[in-house]
Amino acid sequence: MLDSVCAQIGALRQAGEQVVLVTSGAIARGMRLLDLAERPRAMDELQACSAVGQGDLFQAYRERLEAGGTKAAQVLLTLSDVSERSHYLNARQALERLLAWGLVPVINENDTTSTDEITFGDNDFLAALVAALLNARLLVLLTNTDGVFTADPRTDPGAELVGRIDDASSLEVIQIGASSALGSGGMQSKIASARIASESGVPVVICNGTRAGELTAAAAGEEIGTRFTARVEGRLSPYKLWLKYAKQPTGSVLVDAGAAVRLRESGSSLLAVGVTGADGSFAPGDAVWVVERGIERPLGKGISEYSSNDVARTAGHRSAYVREHFPDAPEEVIHRDRFVLL
């Protein structure tokens, strides 16, 4: 499969196309090199597997690309590279320079240093954020099925391939691809990633990477797999799209009607005075649902600056009280730059 993908990338480069390859597999490759029968669960073990496998994985791509006359460059990214503006600009400039020099950046998450709190989740999300970062003309997500189906084709003979999706946010029926003991992704993550990219203005094709020629066919605009059209208006930043679709909340912050209006209409930060309580247990830096009391559907999602205990202790109090009793805490419970409406 790597031979096929790299050969297709080489053909695209020879045709004048700029190509970025986002890959998973560092941990899985490390497992193989270490002869581990099962994927580790402890963070330090996962990071160590990545350290063992990352160089070997890049070597596999580099050798195959160079055999076809294409040079590669290894790029390891963390979430801060797309969430903090200075890092965001640096990452984009570095990738654009590599492309201008005719190289193919081979990108993976820096699993050796990432933790649960600062991870993309899987490389499908990373691919979508890189596509948004570079304003790519197309994102192709390669999987082991022909695309998105109306039902699971492994169990439902009436399942049909969905050729085109114009509104990814309205998609309700999701076909789950074959699972793997080595990886963390699946069809659900690919659909969420397609939402991220399409809402940032990048069209997406999900197609079968195990079939020769699918990548070049998708790049040429042929009708294969499932194509997600790009949103033209109302685009969000890559970070907020990651927050909206990829970051999983661990609890909820409850707000009153006035705070809900300010969040919805004014784009304000959430202050303690508008908070009525918290549900669940969460720490500073965790994602939380923001829920208006009495309304079942969440208003939005954000990164809490406070723990669930401190949210409960400061709820309903004005900023002067918070500054007096919590002098080291930020004024905002959720900053507007780290909040997204749903």
C-alpha cells in the first residue's frame, strides 16, 4: 500500500501538484520493532513506542518517494502548533517553504511529547487542520472502505455509497469502517475531520486507499468515494474547528439566560457572574459543554480555565469577588478565543 500511495504522490508532483502527506503509524511501527503483541495504554509507553517507530516510519516513506524522484521532509506537529497564533504562522510558513522547494512534507503528530491534554486525537484531525492551515485545494482521506455508506456494508446488503455530502453537519447515518488494534481512527473520525476541513473551506474526498489509483483519481476530480463540498461562508479557525469536532468534553458549565445571550450574540467571554454551576468533574484546560439552564441542547463548547470545584465556588459572583478570593485565577471562566457555538 505504501508503494502505491508514494507512487501516486510522485505522479502528482511530476504533474506540478503540491502534496502534503499526513500519516499515522509511528506507535504501531514502534510496537512491531519492539515485538509488542498489544497496543500499550500507559502514556509513557505510547510515547516510547512513538520514539522507536517514528524514524523508521519516515524512512519507509522517504525511500519510496525518492525512488520516484520526489524528496521528502519530516515534520512533527503538536496541537499548540495550530492553536497558538505565533506557532500557527511559523508552522504554515515552514510548510509553505518546503512546498516551494518542491519537497513533500511527511507530517505526523509528535507523539513522543504529546499528552492526553494536548493531543489532536488522531491523525485524521491533524490532516484536516493542516489542510485548513494551508488552505489546501483538496483533502483526501484514505481508508479501507470505498467511502461513507448509508449503513454498514459488512452487515447490510442494502447499504449504498453516499457519493456527495453538501452539509456534513447534517450527516446522521455513519458507516463504521473496520477497526484496528494498532490505530485510533475510524470512519467516525474521518467524517468529523471532513467536517473540520469542509467548514474551513477545503473540499474533502474519503476513498479507498487500498485500491491503486484512488488518490490520483480523487485529485483529478473523478467521482470516487464520498466527496464533501466546501463551505463558502461562516468559516471557523482551525483551532475552533478542532474544539468543535475533535476535543471531547469531560463535564458541563451551566449558565444563566443573560450569559447565554451574550455568548450567542456578542461573542463575549464567559465570566463567573453568568455561571450557575457545574456538572461532572473537570480540571483547568479540559473541554466542557456550556449549557443554559433549562435548555437540554448545549449552547457551545469551550476550554475551562477553572476546575469544576472552582466553577461551583465562584458561580454567580462578580469579577471583584473572583479577584479577591482567587487572585491567581484568570477573570474568564471560558475565554472567547477558546469557545465555539454549536
